[in-house]
Amino acid sequence: MQWLLLAVWSALILCFARRNARRLRPLMAMGLAGAMGTQLMLLMLDGLFTWQAALPLHLCSLFGVLCIPMLWRAPAPLVEAVCFLGAPGALLTLFFPAVLRCSHPLMMQWAFYQLHVLVALMPLYFVQTGKPLPTDPRRTLVLGNGYLVLISLINRIFDANYLFLRAAPVGTPLEWLFRHGMPTYLCALEILCMLVFSWLRPLYAYWRK
């Protein structure tokens, strides 16, 4: 399902973002809002609409919210954050999905995949609409670490597991890293982020040309 959605939204962006962005923006915004609204509705139906599960504090949920206004106005710090953190994180999640179990699994899967597909395609949308891609990830690294500290505090207050800082999702590479203890887990996340940044810098620099 995720690869079909990726193909459909990629085709829409490639075909219409450059020539008819005025119509594509509302469509993408509705896609993001519909995916997030569907997930929240399903959580409410199953009695899971809680502080521990429903806040948009995971990276992809956070960027799902931020990407809606960014379709019209995209400040540089947010462009950097979505290109260096949001998009690669969402793309990786499509390979290792951790979909919340509920009474309507197909609807939840559709909403989960659509949200992550649209966040993952934001760099492509920027390119097609003439927005230059960032090449300096340093500000994103600082902001990302600040957000990590903030979510750690929120997890303690609400006994939650946002950003998977207290337990890794089953069936993902994070689960293997988590088995080696929290210090190793956090260090590995930092190293992985810096590796991804180092790979994306030349790619975005080439794309800018």
C-alpha cells in the first residue's frame, strides 16, 4: 500500500507542482490533514485517544502538522528540518512501519502510510516549486537535539514513549539498537542522524543545480 501511495503522490507532484501548484497545495494539505484526522478518529473509537498516544510529537506526526502551512510558506529553519530529519525519517518508516494496532487496521494503515509518504516527498515538492534545498544541516542538528530533550521531559510527565525514547518499536532496526542499553541507543541515533546528513548534503547540493 505504501509504495502505491508513494507512486501516486510522486506522479501528482511531478506533473502539477511546477505548473499548477495552486491546485496541488490544497490537495496535499487535505491529504495530510485527512491522514492525521483518520488516525485520531480511530484512536478515539478504540479508547486510545490519550496523552500517551494522540499528541503529534513523533517526528513524522510533528512534520505532518508543520508541512500543511509549509505548502504555502516555508521558513528556512523548517525547510532544513523537514529535508534533513522529517523526509528521510518518513521514508525509512515506509520500509520499517510500526502501525498502531486498532479495530480498523486497513484504515489505520492507509492513514499511516499517506502521512509518511507526503512528509517524505516534501523535498521533491520544494524542488518542483522552485524552493532551493538546504545544504547545511548544523541548525537542524542543534534543534533536533533540543527537541529530543523536550520530548524526554514530556515522556516523563505523561509516562509516554514519544520518539521511541523509552522503548523501540518491534520489528524495526531500532529494536536491535535498544537492546544494548539507553546510552548506546541514543549515541547510535546521533551517529545515524549525522550519517544521513552527510549523505543528503551532496545530494541536495546537486539537486539545487
